[in-house]
Amino acid sequence: MAKPAPGKHKTTKFVFVLLGLLALFLILDLLWASSSSPSPDWTLPDSTNIIVPRPVHHNNSTPLKENRKKDNKDGVSGRVLSATFTDLDAPELNWEKMATAPVPRLDGAAIQIKNLLYVFAGYGTIDYVHSHVDIYNFTDNTWGERFDMPKEMAHSHLGMVTDGRYIYVVTGQYGPQCRGPTAHTFVLDTKTKQWQDMPPLPVPRYAPATQLWRGRLHVMGGSKEDRGTPGVEHWSIAVRDGKVLEKEWRTEIPIPRGGPHRACVVFNDRLYTFGGQEGDFMAKPGSPTFKCSRRNEVVYGDVYMLDDDMEWKVLPSMPKPDSHIEFAWAIVNNSLIIVGGTTEKHPITKKMILVGEVFRFEFDTQKWSVIGKLPYRVKTTLVGFWNGMLYFTSGQRDRGPDDPAPKKVLGEMWRTKLLL
Ligand SMILES: *[C@@H]1O[C@H](CO)[C@@H](O)[C@H](O)[C@H]1NC(C)=O
Ligand SMILES: *[C@@H]1O[C@H](CO)[C@@H](O)[C@H](O)[C@H]1NC(C)=O
Ligand SMILES: *[C@@H]1O[C@H](CO)[C@@H](O)[C@H](O)[C@H]1NC(C)=O
């Protein structure tokens, strides 16, 4: 090759200094990550608690690859990923802050009936769960009425759906931390505010996908009784006008992939599930308070559909893996809108990563798009749509623009104009 370039020695020294600085930075970063204390009000991911890491097998590596390219260009090793590498490009939306809910809520449930958003249950803190319903009125944008839930009703991880008057409520976690589930089911008449029992689910589940389809209440997936093992079982029971028409739940075709926290909708007489995860926090063995401890979770963006064939069909996956979205959606015209969630954990720090985008799925073309940014990344949002406006409230938000890990549990309500 040609003669050594002038100043080569200097360049080498410079490169060594750079590498040294980078190594120092990495060590400091690791030390910081492993010593950063959990949030006072929430059990946060602690990488030392993760057991049996399994390979990540979600089907969307695009953001990762793009980030690697960018990192290389900046002269940083391809293995170093920024904390926010999963954020997707998204248009800005003009968010307006509305009245804050009477209480902050994580893992609550919500059902919209006309101009009212019924907001149920949820954690206030990891050690305290709500046992009431708050109602937001989209017409005058106020939080109004509040009423109690039945004592036996689960406080989080509920399955819930409405026919426009009656709200069917199935199973879920009973109590704070990572307590056990209940198989209890209820129906609420929103006109009279009366609750009735329904036949219990054959076995309890955490956050199963729940919908009304062809005259039957369908419940599928979720986590099994240990809170972590994905269930694929699928049951249904005939219902009409708040009445259960059968004695027992019927076993239906299992879903292709189990686990909690997915969106489940019916559109044009077809049943769909979107996203979700396998695995979840579980109670620490022997803990008298059922203290949550983190286990391995795999978040996915899979979309499944049931139609006349009664066989699950696989549709195009979400723009990225997304979970904690069971009440984070609205159907607007011929599209499904999904707000926030959680995505796959950071591959190096193993921290949970929240989602800060609004996604759109067009039922007719089965196309996905990212239609906007949220005011912050947030999971378990409770969503409504009224009069051209998309609303979301509650959930757990990120630590800031540069840190997508979960922190504060909120009751904030936001809205933005939506034009599809
Ligand atoms: C990933 O997606 C592609 C195209 O959507 C599909 O062909 C492939 O089977 C998927 N792989 C997995 C592991 O799901
Ligand atoms: C919602 O607000 C509108 C406007 O103030 C009011 O007329 C209506 O009665 C409210 N609905 C409920 C159920 O509070
Ligand atoms: C839904 O469709 C109607 C009729 O085409 C249109 O007027 C409306 O703006 C659409 N809504 C949104 C949110 O785009």
C-alpha cells in the first residue's frame, strides 16, 4: 500500500483516547443503570430480577436496524442503542389538556357509551387499587358521577365490553401488587347502575381479550392463574340485553398466541386481536403481600382475525410490538386507532420501554400507519372518541423525552383533533 499517511500516529492516539472515553462512558452508564433505584410509587423493571431470558422473536426489527445505521455514522459502536431507539417518526399532534380524573389509574378499564366514558378500577399505586367507577362527559368535558363496583369484582386486568347499554365484565386481578385473579363476572346496566352476576369463567385469567361477537361474549388469551403463563384458551357464552342465555361457557377455537394486554375489537362482523405480550410480573414466591417481581416478557405486534371460516387468520403486524392496549383504542370511520402502550424491552438495559405513538389500522386495506405523537410515552391509556376528537386518560408515563422507562401513574386527560 502507499506510504503511511502523515499524522497517522496522532490519529491512532486520538482513536485510543476516544475509545477510552467511550469505555468510561459505558461503565458509568452501566453503573448508573444498575444502581438507579426503582420509582417510589411503582415496582420498576430491575434487570437482576429477570429470569430465563428467551430470544426476542417479534417481527419488526426495522427501528433497530435504522438506529444502528445512524449510530455507525456517528462513529459509535453498532451495539450501543439509545434509550429511545424504538421511537418511530410521527407527525406532531396538537394536544389539549383537559380536566384531570379524580384519581390516577394504571391498568384500569374504560368503556365509551355515546358521550360518556366509564372508567373502572385500576391501581392508584402498586399497593392501592380502586374499587369504583368515574364518568367523563365528552359533551361538557367534566368528570362527574362516581359509583362503587361490586366488592367481589377484580381491580385490574379486567376483560370488558359493551353492547351500548350493558357492560360485561369478566375476571381479572383481585387486589394490589401481583395478587391472584378471580373468575367472577358481572354485567352492569348503565341506565340503572345495577350490577348482576354472570356464570364465572371456567378458570380465572389476567387481562384476557374480550368482545361481543354474533350474540356471544367471547373471552380468550390472557395470563393464566400464576399471572405469567400465557393462556390460549377461548370461551364464549350467549348474551342478550344484559342477560346470559346459557348455563355454561362454551369452549371455542384457541387463539394462535396467548398472553394478556391486547386490543380486541369487532368490525364488520369480524373479530380481531392486536398486539399483546407473553409473560408478566409475577408474585414473589412466598411473599405475604404478593410483591410483584419482574419476569421475562415478550411483547408482540401480531394481528389475528376470526371470520366465517372460524379459523384464525394472520394479518399484517403492528408498526412495532405493542402491549397494554386493551382499552387504548377507538374505532373511527373504517380504522382502528391505538394510543401508546409498551414495546419490547431495551435489549441491553432490559428496561421496559413505553410507546409514544398513535397507530392507525385501516380495516379495508389492512394497512398500518403512525398518525401522530403523544404528549409523552404512556401505557394502559383509556381512550375515547367524540365529535372529531380523540381523547386519552390515565396510565403510566415515561421518565421524560430521553427516557422511555415507566414512572408516574396519571389521571390526566388529553384530546386532539383527528382527521383521517
Ligand atoms: C415476519 O413477517 C413476515 C412478513 O409479514 C412473515 O412472512 C414471517 O413469517 C414473519 N415471521 C415471524 C417469525 O413471525
Ligand atoms: C353531559 O353534559 C351535558 C352538557 O352539560 C349534559 O346535558 C348531560 O346531562 C351530561 N350527561 C350526564 C350523564 O351527566
Ligand atoms: C369520518 O368520515 C366522515 C364522512 O366521510 C368525515 O366527515 C369525517 O371527518 C371522518 N372522521 C375523521 C376523524 O376523519
